[in-house]
Amino acid sequence: MSTVRVGVRCDAGPTRGVGHLVRCLALAEEFLARGHRVDFFGTVEGVGWAARQLADRGIPLHPGPERPDDLVAAARRHGLDVVVLDSYELDPAGAGSLRAAGVVTLAVVDGDTRGQDADVYLDQNLGATHGPLPGRLLAGTAYPLLRDAVVAARPAAPRPPTRTPRPRVLAFFGGTDAFGAAPVLARVLLSTGHPMDLTVVVGRADVEADLAALAPGRGQAVRPDPPTDGLPALVAAAD
């Protein structure tokens, strides 16, 4: 089998979040496992954990072309056979331009295809449905983009429900918590007065400062953790 050269166009940052990159990383892991070449194109800034995910896997990161013509030029320059597009911001005409240039194009979407003309559409969301599309549709939870570390942490069977006087609670709102939800939820949880060990994954300094200002009650503890490769283990350990 010949090596396929795959390009992935996505961005990550404090306001964009890291969701596009992380789910594309799951797809990249599968391509790499099958012996193919993967290059990422885009801007990854202010999210060191996300950038390390690429570096740890030896995946090159190139500046992200924005315009359709520049996408095609980058695909030709790097000899790409396939391009994955995962963005709410890129010009949707880019997919059609790549396709017209003979590059197989996969658009990762969340409900709205934004009019992209792709060979394949992937919408992994629960209950995802779409009307007629120019290309093939992979929709729903039969096509989840889960990194290898997440799959490896999944237990063979769910733990039986057990009552615990001080549950371990995990709060995670993506790699950057772009909307600042963690402090809001933490206040609500602490206001119950119930004892708990609350771990909050924090990717921004302002969110961490808001959490530090909270006053846990009796039997309550709040522990901020930075985005980490250990997240799947935290999920598995939570009550």
C-alpha cells in the first residue's frame, strides 16, 4: 500500500479552543498507525499542551493558508493527497477548490456544513442528520473522534454505581474553557454544601484566578489542574 500524504487544516487558541485540533489529532493518530504521512496547517498559539500533542507525535505544523487558492497551493507544494478541513472560520469555498484540484477533501462539521463542497463529511454529534450533500456523509456516534489515550482508558465495563460521602467530581470545559464556565459551575457545586473533591481542568490564568477566589465549605476541596495527557485517567477516576 502506498503512503498517503494527509494535510489537516485547523486552528487552536485561547478564544478558539482546542476542540478542532484534538479531534483532528484523533484522526491523525489513525492515519499514522496505518503508515501514512500527516502534516497540520494552521495557527496553534497560547495553548502549549495542544502544541505538544503534535510535537510528541512528530507531526509538522505549518502556517495555515486562509484563502482557497492558498489552500490549493499548499496542497500542491506538500504533495497532499487528502486534506481535512475543520474550522468555523475558513472560507467554505476552500473545500470545493481543493476538490476541483484533485485533492480528496474531508470536512469535519458540527451540524452546519457552511456550504462546503467536500468528498466526505464527518459529523460525529449525537443524532446528527443532514439533507442531500455532494459527498459521502459519516454522521452520528458511530464515527467518534477519540484519541488513543481516551480509548485505552475506557474500562471493559462501567463501574457499578456506589454511594460515597465525598464524591470525586471532575469539571472540564475543553482545553481553554473559552466561555469561562468552570468558575460558574464550581460556585454552583460548592453552594450545595455537599462534601466533594472537585478537580477543575484550567487552561487560562484568569479562570484559575477566579477559582482561587472561591471559598470551599466544610469537607469541600477545589483543585485546579492544567490540561494534561492524564485527563482520561481523571475522567475514569471521577464519581
